[in-house]
Amino acid sequence: MAPNEGGGGTAAGESASAAARPKRVRTGCLTCRERHLKCDEGLPECQNCRKSSRACKRGVRLNFIDTQVKNPPITPPTQDWDVAFQDESREIASEYRGGLGRYAALPQETEETPEVRDEALYQFSSGVMNTPTLAPQQLPSLQQQSLPAENLEPYPAVSQRRPDNSREQHIHSADNTDSTFTSQTIPPPPISTYNSTKQTLTPPSEDRGPLDSPEELLFMQVFVEEVGLWMDSLDPYKHFSRLLPFESLHEPMLLNAFLACGARHLALVNPIYSEDKALHYYDDATTRLLEALQNPNRDTVICATTAVILNVYEIMSERPLQRMNHIAGARALIKECRWTAKTRGVGAACFWINVGMELLSCIRFNWQVAWDPDLWGVDMDFSREIDYGREEGWTYRLMYIVAKIANFRSSAPRQAESTQHAEQVRLQNRFNEWNRLKDWIDSWNNASPRTLRPMGYLYPHQTTSKSAFPEVWLIKRTSIVARLFYHTGMCLLAQTHPVLSTRTPEMHDLQQSHAHDLCGIVAHNKDRGVASVAIRSLAIAAECLVSRREQEEVLEIFDRIQKETGWRTGFLHKELKEKWGWNNEEQYQQQQQQNMAAPMLSMQNYPYPASSLPPAPPPLSLNKGPPKGIINPILRNADFSAPSHPYQSHYIAPLHLPTQQPHYNHY
């Protein structure tokens, strides 16, 4: 009996002990939980907190529901707030008994996404276009396109980017202007990752940290040191090469536009790089831009900036006139942001690069500037001082004057008026306008600061370079750009005098003097950041040259620019040789005999400077005036208020326009 009684007593004791053990409660206060005490769940204060004079902190009873959501909805980004989802439910559940067993961690699934095979197509033309009058090409659809297969060239379709998780630091100088990405210095192409099937979309609000892909790093370096170099030639704060690359780390649309330009530049200067990668990044950035334009809450600043960079890519293309997707679109987005010459920061950088590219195109094709210079908002009061060292303001003033000269040149009539009186009135009006423009540009030259003028000037016989042109040394890049525009404007004025011909001594001397100085700047300049302006300015000056030696040196300069920068200049060889009369050897030989038989008469009619080589025949363009210009056909409707505005099937007007400058503006 004793054992039975003892056993019964033991069982009863364990039962009583279990009954006396405090039970875990779920509605107690947090203060008791932190002190590991049983809470009596009294309200408003429990007994433990009342006795110890502590704050009785209450929590919320949580009931966990294990719900798995695949493909969650994406909240569109805005300028004012960001939304991020953070799942901590399993960490909280682990604090409860059996929580980890009931709410186990989800397995990491890696889904293989099928490779996108839809191919966007562009149409190319086999011929060479002179003065295009075609409307801008339609943008590729976000869905699969069905275009004729004839004369089409496919490029890879859009693939999503993968997030970058590395935080390794890469120190790189953006101020280096001596980088040369040539076939000898560029490393072999890295392993491509843009067509990987495991890439995912990078949220726009995520700061992805430093670039950790060798391919992306290389393309960004090329953009910063080569493309951004000349894009920032008129920007004192170097937005495209120093500021915006950092902004692109959390803006995939902007990043892909940068990478497209860098990859395109590599394809131009090094044959081992194909254009496929550049087309991929270009297509990705374009698709993201079209998607953003359908969002009324979009960041209009980022959209306009991306369109400007994609416009640069199209100009760098093999056939730029066949890629006009963003030329008009960039202008329309700039107007939508209300950016003008009075804007500060990135708006000013985008405005002037866009206006500058249009001005160079108008000079080449004899177009009228689509954006009336009087609406730019340029301060033309030369008596108003600009901060010392800020020559960019003076360069903007000169671009305004050159735009006025380009409009004057393009408006030259091709036929005389019906009556002699009307013709005299027209000539008088154009003569007065010519004098006004000439006085304007002379006043700019006299009032501009000393830093915009040459630091050194050596005549050809003083140099050891064996160049036919003087050595003109300018220190700052903006000073070089300003002088190139200045000499270009003077050459255009000499060619467009309404009364005097270019054969008259006055106009001939004016044209030759500025043409030689312009060629001297380009011939002895090693700054690749002015190549885009130098090419068009040099072409204008080269038309005026009459010495065979000078003409041959100009062609050598064009070849050097193409080798160093990748800008295609082969078409200029053909145009200049035709204007110089090189294609007609019989005419050239006949002209040589005439010059040798009657040197004095030749010098009297054409007071050209003496040369060791016989002078070439006069440019053919001197016998004919420039063709009457038209308003830039590409930018004629570059406004969202126009009936046929850009991005027709994608554009939705934004709800909010920028009222203040973004945080990466530094004016």
C-alpha cells in the first residue's frame, strides 16, 4: 500500500505543480513582458505596474495569417513620397511558442523567365540624305511590332535589368580629359550580361550603389570621359559628366541612356565593339521613357533629361537622320518643363545642349532655327557684367547672334521681286539687317572678357608644326567654343552680304581671315570636348579655302577628329571636294594653266595669299547663293500643343510640373 500511496501522492503533486505554474497570457502589458512577470491584465493599469510605479505600456494583439503574394502590385514613384514594403511578420512570430514551426521561412525560388524574342525594327536607307524633309520616325511600340521586312535591321528587344547588391567602391576621376578610348587602349569586350534571362527590374527608388558590372562600368567611363565631355562644353557645373551619373544610380531609365551613349562611342572608335549592346540600352531606355510618359505623376525632369541624352545617341548613330525618335521629343519635353536660357541647373544644361545641336544642324542644312531666338530669354545687354570666370554667359549671347545670322542666311530670296522698286526696298532692308548683325557680333567681340580671346597667336612661319594655318591658343573649353561660333558667324556674314559678292576684296579678306583663324584653332586644339562644334565650324571655313595645301590639311584634320572621337566625317570629304572642284580634274587642270599663264590677273581678281602650291579653283558655291532655307522640319512640331506632337500614342500630360530645381542642380 505504501508504494501505491507514494505513487499517487507524486502524481498529485505534479498535477498541483502544473496547475500552480503561471500561464502565458497574450493580452498583458509590454512592461510585464519585459520584466518576465505574469500580468493580471488589469485596466487601465495592471497590479505589477501600479506597485512599482511604472508606465503600463500596452501592445496590440496580433493574429498571424500566412499569406503568400506573387507578383505584387507596383506603386508608381512620385516626387513627394516613396513606398517600400518590409515583411517582419516571421521575426515577430518567432517570439511566440511554435511560431517558427508554423510560419517557416519561405524558400527562395528562382524562376526562369523565357527569353524575349520580340524584335523591334528600324528602317534604314541605303542612300545619303542631304536636306531631309521627312517627319520624325514613329517610335517603337511597347508591344511587338510588325513592320515590312524589306531593308530592315533588327536589334535586340527589351530585357529587364538586374539589381546590383555590391557595395564595393570604385574610385574614378571624371575630370580627366586626356583619356583615349582607341583600339589600342580599350580592353576586350567584357562578358555580356544584358541578355541574361535572370535579370529583374530595379525599382526607381532603390539606390543600387556603385556599378559592379565590368560592362556597365566601362560604358559609363566612356560616357563620362568622352561623350559627357563635349555635352558639358557649355555647362560650368558639368551636369552630364559629374552630377547626373550619380543620379542615374537610382534612375534606371537615365542609366540606360548613359550606357547607350557610352557603348555607341566604343562602337565608333573600336571595331571589336558592335552596336548591338548600344541598341539594347537605347531600346531599354526608350521603353522606360514611353512607359513614364503614360504616368501623369512622372518625374518630368528625369524624362526630359533622358530624352536629351537619347537624342545625343541618335546623332552619334551611323545614319542619324534615320533615327529621329527623340530629337523632337526632347525639345517638346524641354518646353514642357519651361526650361529657357533663364533656367538654372540641369534645365540650363539640357536647354543649351539641345539648342546648340539644332543650331549646328541649321548651319549645315541652311535651315531656320525652329525655336525663335527671341524666345530663348538671353540677356543681350553687353553693359551688364557677368561674374568673372563665367564665360558661358557670353557664349550663350554669341549663340543667339549666330542663330540670328543662320535665320538671315536661310531667308535669302532666290528670285528678284516683280518690280524694280520692290527689289530695291528688299535689298535695302536686307542690307540694314546685315549691318545690324555685323555690328552686333563686332560689339560682342569688343565687349567680351579677355579670357574669351586667344592667349597666344603664332603665324604659320613662326611654328614648327608645318601647318598652313596660324596657331591660335585658347585656354578654356568654353572660350574655344565661343571663338569657333564667332568665326563661323563672320564667315556666314561674308557669304551672305546682300550687295557685295565674296569676290570683292572686302568680303574676300573678311572671309579668308576668319576662315584661317578658325582652321588654326581646330588644327592645334587637342581638346576632344569641342569636336561636335569644331566639325561643323570647320566645314563652313573649309568652303572658303582656295589653296590646295590648306584644303588637304583640312581633310587631314577631319580624319584625325574621326579617329579620336568617332564622329563620322567621311561625308564632308565628298562635299568639300565637290565644292573645291576636285572631282572635275579637267576643270582643275584648266584652272591651273590659267593661274600660271596670268598670275597677275589671277591675283587681281582673287587676292588670295601667296602659297608654295598653285591655288585651287574657286569654290563652286561662290557662283551660287545658298539655297533658300526652311524651318527645321524635325523640330517644326516639337511641342505637345501641336496636332502632330511627338510621342503621339504614349504621351499623357503630367499633373505636376517642376516648380523648383531638383536636388542635383548646383546653380
